[in-house]
Amino acid sequence: MPVPPGLTRPHVLVLGGTTEARALAAALDERPELRVTTSLAGRVKDPAALPGAVRVGGFGGAAGLAAWLGAHRVDAVVDATHPFAADITAHAGLAAAETGVPLAVLRRPGWEPVAGDQWRRVPSLRDAARALAGHGREVFLTTGRTGLAEFSGLDGHHFLVRAVEPPEPPFPRHLRVLLDRGPYTVHGETELLRAHRVDVLVTKDSGGAATGAKLAAARALGVPVLMVDRPALPGTVRAFADLAGVLGWLESALGRRPGGRP
Ligand code: NAP
């Protein structure tokens, strides 16, 4: 049986779920000499269409991912997941080590404070919850719908939670949910902070422009910010902050594959 022509092209797996992953898939999909598949966890019920092939759902841990790489003849993996998606990033590192498939991480830079910001960095959501004791009652929580359990005992605070999908319990007793996915403007965020008389903003250091406007709004209104630090990347992985860097890496990684030409 003749081998379908598509199967001989280098296959790039993009671990997705971010704006950066979408931009990478679009750039790779423009190159007819490559095949690109984006993998989504399946957390969002109705994700926007993506260029290239898409697969949805967990792989079944690092071993499942390694098996998938082999079964689908993947030549390179780019982990372009969210900076706080630590499990899939760890699994990608293990699967790449097991299979020898080249792996790089595409990760947007974190946010940096500027003059006028009142940030306190905390290492985890649990520490953010503890640190709320020193702040006023109205809390704007933009850390996503998972992890709300950390705040569930804090009955003295009122939480405004913004998330793409509705959260599931356990969550704080006094809770209002805003379903939204951005991008957001400084004007809109300022109005939101004002309307809800927000005393303190809790956010993860996700980085990026789409959700950064809340920080400018907090600065303008003098609202303090509890900034949850990113989990560390596995020590050995190649990491790039922009598309150009990861595309350059891919060029050489695919050029090195046995008999391969990018
Ligand atoms: P996580 O805690 O690192 O991953 C939990 C499990 O979900 C993984 O073990 C894996 O299941 C599966 N998974 C995660 N990302 C996947 C992907 N791209 N393709 C296939 N399976 C994936 O991840 P998370 O924080 O729940 O994030 C899930 C997804 O949402 C990621 O794609 C991430 O980019 C996106 N996202 C996350 C955040 C955030 O704040 N964490 C924000 C925006 C977008 P198996 O072990 O079964 O393979």
C-alpha cells in the first residue's frame, strides 16, 4: 500500500491552550512541508477553531504521551501550554526523555512591576489565601476556576471570580462569578474594579497582553496585588519567550531527525 504523502512530512506536536500555541500552529500550518497537530486538554467546551490538526483530551500521563508520540510519528514537540500548567509540562519533559523526541517550551515572559504598583509576590495560591488576612473584604480573584478550594474557608471576604467556565465546589462562601475570557482593556478593568469596590486583586503571573490590563487598572486605583509566582520549568528543557526563537529551534531540531529535511 502506498504511504500517503502526508505521513512523510515532519510532524510537530504543539501542546496548546494558549494564544502563543495558536500563533505557533498558524505559523507552522503555513508551511506545506510540515504537519502540525495541536493538543488541547479539553477544559473549554467550545474552543475557537485552530489551524492544522487538533486532538482533544489528556494523554494518560507521561507514559501515555510517550506512546502517542511514537504512534503518531512525532518529530518534535513544542510545549506552548500556560505557564501554570505544570503537570503537562513535566509529562512532556519525561516523554521527550523517554522517546528522544526533541522538546522545547514556548513561554511568554512574566509580568514585571512598574512604578506605582503595589505587588506582593507569593509562591502559591495557598500563600495568596493566607496573605488576604491583611487586606480589605472585597477580593477580585483572577486565578481561574481551579484552585478556589484554597480560598474556601475565608468567610470574612467577598470574592469576585472571573473564569472562562463556571467553577465547581469547593469554593468560597461569598462568591460572585463573572464568565469571560478576555482580552480586557484598561478602561474596562478600571470600571470593574471601581464597580465592585475591589480592595485587593489576586492573580497568577501569567504574563501576556490579553489579561495584563487589570494590573494597570489596579495601579491607577491604588489597589494592591497578590501575584502568584510561576512554577519552575524542568531544569533541562529549552525555553523560548517568542515565536521566532522556537521556530529557529524547530528548524534545527527537524533538520537533525534521521533522514529529515525541514
Ligand atoms: P495541567 O494541570 O498541567 O494538566 C493536567 C492534565 O491535563 C495533564 O496531566 C494532562 O492529562 C492534561 N493536559 C493539560 N494540558 C494538555 C494539553 N495541552 N493537551 C492534552 N492534555 C493536556 O494543566 P491545566 O493547568 O489543567 O491546563 C489545562 C490546559 O488549559 C492547558 O492546555 C493549558 O495550556 C490551558 N490553560 C491553563 C491555564 C492555567 O491557569 N493553568 C490558563 C489558561 C489555559 P494527562 O496526564 O492525561 O495527559
